[in-house]
Amino acid sequence: MVEAPLRRIAFGPATAVVKRRDDGSLLLSSTEPLRVHPPRFTERLFHWAAVTPGRVFLAQRTTGGEWCALTYAEAGTRVRAIGQALLDRKLSADRPVAILSGNDFEHALLALAAMHVGVPYAPISPAYSLLSSDHERLKYIMGLLGPGLVFAASGDAYARALNAAVPRDVECVFTREPAAGRHGGLFAALEAVPGTDVDDAHEAVGPDQVAKILFTSGSTGGPKGVINTHRMLCRNQQMILQSLPHYGEVPPVLVDWLPWHHTAGGNNDFGLIVYNGGTLYIDEGRPQPDLIGPTVRNLRDIATTAYISVPRGYEALLPYLQEDSALREKFFSRLGFLFYAGAA
């Protein structure tokens, strides 16, 4: 281990002021002040669209197994177009966007477009639609949100959930296979020609405006909607950048499976890509021995600058790294650090 080549990466200062409270608890505060950050989350997307337009922002595999890439310039153009469509539909905090399906280009573009023009959105666990027999949690969430637009990747796969939980007059859009009998159509119809409304709406978005609503697991009662403001998302990413300056020195490249309806995947991982102009390869694998295969295939193709998973994910990946020297060499070729969180 001592003889192995080491790669030095930048970490922020670890100094803190400690306050002891009367109840015995300790309050630690960083001594480093938070630096200037944008007031609206999508400003970073358009910064990179201007500075590095040809850099890959997102990549996902096609049904044929090839990588399909979306550049920052392409993402910026499509986000503005979709933002115009959301404004045309009079969506607002009272009529937000609900996203029922998992990580893909359309999910990302719709989420960014909503935030860009000041329309809150809520990414909802696909399990509530695809695995539930009664859809009670989805019904509860739809009742809280009152969405003006609902998105799902496949109309066929999500039809039963939509019929159970989404009122008939709510517009539903799909990447493919529009659900029969639903008001709406294909996602492509959202990509309108943007007008000045988009820029005016974006300028009107304040830092304390709701960007997204994340729902808790509902382990104590029904799922609870947690408000995330633009200021919260931007400050969180600025804190991460100051703690791990490596993200700013080397644009992050992730092969990442963590779901965007959770804070880890949707705020930390997706957020650090947008904030630091990185590239996210959407990983269709899962951190289990029988589902890790797609992850291994992706890691054979892509050398990441950081790898983020859960403890079980490393456990499932380890046998492949032990047995395959080419995979090891690729995996560690430009790796800055490993990170994990979640239940042990």
C-alpha cells in the first residue's frame, strides 16, 4: 500500500469553532466563511453552457447499449424550451410538476426547466407507482401537491398508478407509450420555442423560492414534503465545493445510480455535476450482487474522478475489482476519492 502511487487531491480546511451547550451537546461551526454563490440553481447550468458548451453533461445507455450524450449547450437550449412550455401551461407553486419515474434525460431536463422558470417540482419514488398494490402513498402525495403536470417515462408502465392517483384533468406527459385515456401526450411536445417569457420568469425567481419538494419515506405516518429552496441548493453545493475543492479543480465525472428522488442522488450527486460543470453517466445498475452487472459494465467504459455509493454497493463491486486487473486499472486511473453514505 505504501509503495502504490498516491494522487494528492485538495481538501478544504477542517478547523471549527466548538460551542458547548448546557444540555451537553456540541455545536461545531466552520471558521471559513461561505463564499459568493448564485441565487438561483440553474444559473450554473447556463454558465457551463456558455463556457464549455460541448462538454458532456449527462450520458445514458440506449436500448441498444450504446452511450447517448447530452452536452451542456444542448441541455441549456432544451431547458429553455421546456420552461416556455411550463409557463404556457400556467404552472406555478399551486400547480407544480410531479415526476414519477427514475433517472433519465427527460427527468433531468424537466426538473431543471421547472426550477429555471420558478415552478416547483417533486421527484417521487417510482416504487410508489410500480410496486404498490394500492397506491395509497402516491394518492396521498398527489393530494398534497395538486400537480398541474405529471411526467412518467412509460405510459404503459405507469398507467395503473396514474389511473389510481392522478385526476383525469391533470396533463400527463410520457417519453414513450402515452397512456390511453389520459389528457396529455409525448414529452417531445413540451419542447416549444422559447420566448422572452422564459428569461423574465427566471429573473423573477428569488433565492427563497421553492425549487423542489422531496418526500420522506413515510416511515412515521404518510410521506412528508420537504421544501428545498434555490438558496438551500446553492449554499449546499458551495459548502461541498469549499470542503472538497477537488470538484472545482477537476470537473467531476460520476457513474452514478443513486435515485434523484433522494437527497443523496438528486441534491448532492446531480447537484455537484451541475454546479461544477461535470459529467454524470446514469448507471442502471443497483448495489446488489445480482444487479451490479450493469454498473461493472459502465465502470469498464468510464474512469470516474470520484465514486459515490452505499456500503453494500462496494461489497457487491469488490469481487469484480479483485478478479479483473483491467477493471481495477480503469477504476483507479483518475479516481480522486471514494465516498459512501447510507445504512451500513
